[in-house]
Amino acid sequence: MVLARPTRRAGRLAGEHLPGVEFREAYFNPTFSKNAGKVCGGVQVHIIDASRVDAIRTATTMMTALRDLYDEFDWRGDAGRWINLLTGSDRFLKMFTAGDSAAQIVAAWQPELNAFDRTRRQYLLYRR
């Protein structure tokens, strides 16, 4: 039986007080893959207020929590290459691998995000 301490993960993530989401432990029994037929643990992410969710911050927090909770955490295969492609540079992966917190990683791209937001505002048809 494979039980990967989901209560520990759910509790850690709940303690981050991320806006618009709640976490709860979950158990499932995969029907294929290496854990087929074994009870596995995980965390369900529940969107409770979509207008407040910062999906990238939430995902970054989830990844750093897993890294911090499990010494055996490692990327599978060439996941690092895909992380770089998805995030647009190698900055996220370098900071993540160096042990930076989710807050530090998210803060690293805020100046660029703010500049982009200022530029895009002039092109929006509808203001908030």
C-alpha cells in the first residue's frame, strides 16, 4: 500500500493561506501506471473564489511545498526542460533548485509583470 502523507501536504498548503483556494487530502486507486492497484494519497485543490486565485502562485507554492516536505523530491526525465519552456526562461528552475521560497520565486518576475500590465492597459477594450 502506498500512502504518501497527504494530510501533511494538505495542512502545509492550507497554512500558506493562498487566496481563493482550499486544500484537502484525497486518496485514490490508480487503474494503470506503476501504482495501479495501490492506494495513493494526494491533495485536492478546491477553487472557492475564482476571482481571487493566482494560479501561478498557487502552483509554485504547491511545488515548493513538495520539494520542502520530501527529501526524495526530484524531477522526472526532462521535466526541467519543460519547466523552462513553460516559464519562459531558466530563472524559475534555478530559483526552485536553489531552495528559494514560493514568495521569492513569484516576486522575481513581478517587475516584468507590472511592466507588461502597464503596456497592455492601453489596448484593453473593457476596463475593470
